[in-house]
Amino acid sequence: MTYHLYSHNDLDGVSCGILAKLAYGESAEVRYNSVQGLDFQVERFLEQKKPDDALIITDLSVHTENEIRLEEFFKKGGYIQLLDHHKTALHFNDYKWATVKVEYEDGRLASASSILYDYLQEKNVLKRTEALDLFIDLVRQWDTWEWDKNQTINAKRLNDLFYMLSIEEFEERMMERLQKDEPFSFDNFEEKILDMEDSKIERYIHRKRRELIQIDIDNHCVGVVHAESYHSELGNVIGKDTPHLDYIAILNVGGRKISYRTIHDHIDVSEIAKQYGGVVTLRQLVAP
Ligand SMILES: [Mn+2]
């Protein structure tokens, strides 16, 4: 049997790929997709599948037409399993071939990779190890933002590393480590590049902090800054530093995008994005 795993192209999704490769070895065919790219892949799978092809979808879900097609495939005896942790996918639990879990009974939030890890153990195709326990928990804490509350810095560092390497190199490095039953840790090279990245981000944020301008827009006191990268780090630091600002608008002029951040509960940045989002806003903000 060939296990085709279609997963998301972020840290959680790629960790699902790593687990599948550890469990199924050469019988695993892994593809990473953007949220928009999955449905096309699923359609292609259904058109081209051979009798012994199994499909596992993780960290993503399909549109209604594919939902119906997958149910037909399942009813005809096809092997399909969808594993996800997004609230928006909960209705898939109506199908025998889907498990969507947002939260564990002990209150921990679930991630796709933690659900797949449980699934592969139940199927007896992957053994629990300490290294995997720790790795999957770091991914889970990153993906659910629990790391922020628990201050699990290694979860953030794992994600930083993921974005510094290509997916192939990340997979290769992690798989080699996870096959040894040693506690999971970064090697010297990774610690070094992560430290360099940290100080680079710190300098960048310091510079951007000085570039911030303050303007009034529709009775809101708004901080505006142009930044091409590290939007979430920048939003957090500026938000904490300047609590008098109602929200911060981070412009990426080249990318024609604006992201909005706030630390205040009474400000709904999604409403603000709806009102101002897009290129028009850029013009309004730059030349009011
Ligand atoms: Mn996820």
C-alpha cells in the first residue's frame, strides 16, 4: 500500500510528513500544500489513484465537493483519513474517515501532528519515543500558541529554524534526530544560527520601533510603520511598548499588504482590516 499524505506547508503540517515517513518509510508519499492548494491535489489523487493507494489529509480540510467525493471513495472501500484540529473542520467528525479534535480531555490544545502521532501509535505503525514526545509537543505548543503562555522558547525556536531551512533540509535534520531515542535538542550549528537570527530580529525591531509614526484615523490613535518581515514579533513589541496606541498598522509597501495588531480587547482588528484593507488604504495612509 502507498500512503499519500497531503499536509499543510507550515511547521505543524510538515511535522505530519515527518511522522508519516518515520511510520511508513518508502511507502509514504508526502506532499505539502497551501490552504488553497489542497483541493486540487485531492481531485488529482481521486482521478489517478491505484487500488492500493491510501490517502491521509492532515492539518487542512477539503471543500464540499471533495467532501462528497471522499465519502464516495470511502464507501467503495477506499482508505481515506482526515486528521485536523481546526474548529472550522469539526463537521467532518460526521464521517467515519475523519477525526477533528480541537482540545484534549486534559485541556491541552491539539495540533494536527499530535493527532497523527496518536493515530499512528493506535495503528501500531509508529512507536512512542521520548524524542518524538518532546518534538511533537514543541510543535503542538507552537501551533496552538500555548508556548507563549508557558514560555516554551524552544517551540518558537523550532519554528524559526523551520523558516530558516528549506523543507527538505528541515525534514532530513529532524528525521535523523528522531530516529535515535535521545531527548530532542538542537545541535550546535542550529543553536548558532538561531542565536544569530534572534539578534538580527532584535536589531530590526529596534530600528522599526524608531521609525514608527503616530496618526489619528477615525478617532483611533494609530501607530504606522513599514516593515517587510517579522510582523508578529514587531506587533508584539510595539504593542507592549506603546499601550496608548489603539492599534498598529504594519505596511508592507512592496507586498501591498497591511497587517493590523492590537493589544486591546475592545479593538477588533478584523473589522479595521475589512474597512481599510488593501491597496486603497495604503494610499489613504501614505497621503492622507
Ligand atoms: Mn496546525
